Amino acid sequence: MKVVVLGAGLMGKEIARDLVASEQVEKVFLADVSIEPANEFVATLNTNKVEVVQLDADCDEDLRKVISKGQVVINALFYTFNERVARAAIDVEVHSVDLGGHIGGVTEKILALNEDAVKKGVTVIPDLGVAPGMINILTGYGASKLDSVESIKLFVGGIPTEPKPPLNYTRVFSLDGVFDHYTEPSKTISKGVLKEVESLTGIEPIYFDEFGVLEAFYTSGGISTLHHTFPNVKTLEYKTIRYKGHAEKFKLLADLGFLDKTNTVAVGDNEINVREVTREALKKKLDLGKQSDAVLLRAIISGERSEEQITYEYEMIVRKDLEKNVTAMARATANTISVVAQMIGKGLITDRGVFAPEMVVPGREFIEEMAKRGVVIKETSHRSTMIVKW
């Protein structure tokens, strides 16, 4: 199997690291606009499987040329490239997966390419990070064990293991992405009705062993395609996990316009974008550096099976790999998309077209593969009393 990885940033590098460890992967093409940092990383892998290639992702011709080198392409670029990459991959008949983002209807535009993908005989799966991504797969797996699904509650967060005030947060991916998730509305289903709620609201306590009581609140993008896949549930919600007090502080920044893309101010003779200044100022304060991070996940899927109320719960706590200096977020995210890409390449996923992760990724095999990589997802279930039908 030959795999193309677009983007040699943190996620792209860790995806490549996982791919070269697989016996089924013959060649990895690691593509980026700047090849020197990519070459420096590849030199640390002690492998001849990886070839670094230069890529101008703004050029469709260049995209098609690079993507055509593989049988599967993994898109680890910023989410604004997702539709362009999916179209290019379909054009050259290469299977495609991406890390998602699900802001501004990007994923809907990719799902609309289903007919083209079917004609070309390729599989396209968007939204394969942690949230969306891993939580979609786990939701689909839990739902597959039920006759009907009534409630889906999802909680995910990347946090430092040693929080430092005032925000108790360190950035483990793009701050622009964080700002988007904090400012765009969040979709939710409440009492069977689909609606949008303001992000950074709906704060509730949530407990994890070794971390104590944290907080969870609405943010955009996490539900991804689940409201389409499970439109008849009574409850569907996604919340981000942080240390207590985080949401209130970022809500203040949002309310004051510091996170607004369109907010500009005049400073002397210059027009300054407030969000860009905020982003650069926070980068210094929120740099992870050598600190350890953790990714926490809990997915609770409830419904009916054989006239019993049953709940399946999936929980994960993954920490930074100190030996390899790989962040917890990179471990959880990169391994998720790499595992699914390899499932396509090895023929475990054979359906052709564009699919949401919960529709096509086999949950049991996914959990097994993640465990092999040290990312352990625990499943528990419990039953309530028998349902009495009058």
C-alpha cells in the first residue's frame, strides 16, 4: 500500500510515524510546501519508506500530481483545504480521508461529492480526528448494538496535565481552529428537536479519575454528521472538556470581539485585525513547550434492545508519550486517521462513495487497532429495568 500524507506539521509527522510501522505500508509520500523540516523529521525515523515531496496545496494541478502517487491520501492540512483535496483525490481515483473541522459547511460539501466518488470507485471519509472522528466511530459502534437509539452525549477535551492560570490551557492544534469552535454555533438535539446553541454555554461539571471535577460546554463542529445519521434521537449533544473557569474567560474574549474574524481597529494609520493580534498574543501564553498534555473522551449512547434500556459508554484517557515526545492530542488524532486509512488500503472498508465515519468504520476493529498503539478505549455497558409496553 502506498499512502500520501498532505502536510508535514505535527499531525502529518505523527501520521507518517504510524504508517511506516505498518508492514502493509510499502511507501509513504510526505508532502508539504516546505520540505526541509519534513526531511529533518524523516531522518529521525530510520526508514527508507518515506519520500518527502514538495506541494503547493493552493494549486489543484500540483495536488492531483502529488495525490496520484498513492492509493490512499491522508489530508492533514488546515480544514479549509478539505473540499479541494477531496475533489482532487476523486479526480485521480485515490481514496481520501481528512482530519475534519466541520466549520462553515465544509463536510457537507464533501458529502455532496458522493456520486462522483462512486463513479470513480473510491472511498472518501471526512472528519477523522478525535472530535469529530473517533467519537463518531464510537457512536456508530454503540448504536449498532441497539435496536433504537434515544440519547447520544459526547465529551472530549485536550488539556495540560499541569494547568497554569489564568486560562489553564495549552494549544495542541491551531488557535484559529479553537477560535472557530468557540465562536460558531453548536448543533444539538434536545427533546427531539434540532437546534443551534451558542458555543461556550451549557457549562456542566464532569469527573475523570486523576483529574477530578472539570467542566464541559458546547462548542461547534463536534457533532459533525451525527444529527443527520441519528435524526430521531431525543438527545444529541457534544461538549468540550476543560478545567473549571475556562469557558467563562473565553466567553468574555468572544463577547468583547477579540475572537471575531471581521473585527478591525485603527491604530495610527494602520487597520489591525483584532483576532489576529489576539491569536499571536495567546500563542506565547499557551505554548505547550515541554509540558505534558492529555486527551479525555467520554461517549454515552443509550437506547433500547430487546425491550431493555441499555447504555454503552466509551472512555479514553491518553497522555503524552514522553519517550517519543509525542503529544496526547497527536497520538489520539494521528492514530485515528492512520488506522482508518489503512483499513481502506487493506480492504477492510470496501464501500465506495463518501461516508461519515459512523457509517462505515468498523468500531470493534478500530478499538483493537488503537489499543495496539497505546490508545486504550474502554467500553462499559449497563441495563435498566425491562420496558413494559401497554
